[in-house]
Amino acid sequence: MLTSGYDGPAARLYDMVYSGRARDWAPRIRAFHEAHGTPDGPRTVIDLCCGNGHLLRHFVTEGYTGIGVDLSADMLEMARKNLKDVDHDRYDLIEADVSRVALPAGCAGLVVSTVDALNHLPGPAEFRDCVRTVAGALAPGGHFVFDLLTPAGLADANQVGATVLDDHVVVSRGVFLPEQSRSHSRATGFLRRKDGLYERFDLNATRYAFTPEEVEAVLREEGFSHVHRARIEDLGTPLTDVGRDERVFFVARR
């Protein structure tokens, strides 16, 4: 099961402050898929850990049918608000763990998961369960595109940080345990409500440090015919050496 989720004030803060990457990455992922996907494949996208729905919204407004999956009921409520002006027949939102969710077989041409959401899976077994689910939901020739923080990226968890602004305050601290291939972090904050009072939230997160090699091995073992690593700026060009990249995108074709 996923090891963390955004609920209550934390969900509202994420929607207010941390949605930029989903908005920026969505057009790049769509452009890659449309340039390299199967032309007559299903125009359905599944967004795993869809959060507040901004990436899903981009695809739906571009003519796709969307399915969003998230463990947090509060994040899905944010997604409904962000999709309120979109035809409800064009998308569905499912409250479920992405390593256990039941999805229609062969329904999608594209499955995505962004902002290192899959690092929150507890470990290799749950990651394999998720990949197996994705493989079953994708039509032949479909793409699975997702990003992960690398072990080098998660090593940066060894720090304490603070953000102090008029509408929110967040203090975070974290630790990376290389012997466990995991990072643990805790954030405590206060978010200003409409009445001017501040509401406290606490967010605990555990992330697993998957190596690129084990990720690619699982993808191939679960039936993906082509797998490569890339950066978001150019998803079509394979990376031969991740080096010190803190974040890597994986592109897999069914």
C-alpha cells in the first residue's frame, strides 16, 4: 500500500503551491505520446496518483477520456473542483491504491504517473504489482510514462527546511537511510483559511529508492517491449547514463 497521502489542509496546500510541474509536464508527455504512439490506439489516459487533477485536466481538454486514481479522498475532491467545468462523461476518478486498483483490460493508450508519486510505494513487490496492473490496462502499443527520484535524488532528504509566507508556513525535516533504500520525511505546517485563522497539518512520507536498473528489469519482465530512461525535456531520447540526475523519467511501450 502507498505509504503517504495528502489529506485535509495538506491537500489544499498542494493544490495552491505545488501544482506547477503537473501543468508543465502534461503537454510534453502528450506531445511525446502522440508522436510515438499507435495512431488508432485508445484515446484514454490513466493518471496514477492523479492528485488534484491538473495533468488529467490537460488531457481531457485535449480530447482524451481520463481515469484518475488516487488514495486521498481530499485530493480527489480537489480534482473534482479543478475539473468542474469539464464534461463529467469524459473522466472518472477512483479512490484506490495504485498497486491494487482494478482497471479495465486494454482500455488505455497511455498511463502516466508524475512528481515521483511511485517512490511512495513501499518497495519492489508493490512496484511490480503496479506495473502488472498497468500492463493489463494498456492496449498493445500503449505507453507507460512515469518519473522517479533516483537514490541520488533521495539522498538530498537529509536536511531541514522552512518556508514562511503570509498564507502558509511549512517546516520539514528528513533523513535518507541507504541501507534500507528509503527516505523518511515529516512536514508540519499551517495554512491560512478563508476566515483568516490558520489550520495545522502534519505530513509524513516514506519514499523507496528504486534503482533505474531494477525498474527497467521489472518493466521488461512484465511484458513491456521497449523501455528507456529520459528527461522530461526530451522523452524520446534515451539516456545512456543517469549519472547524478536526481529525477529520471521512464518510458515503456506495451
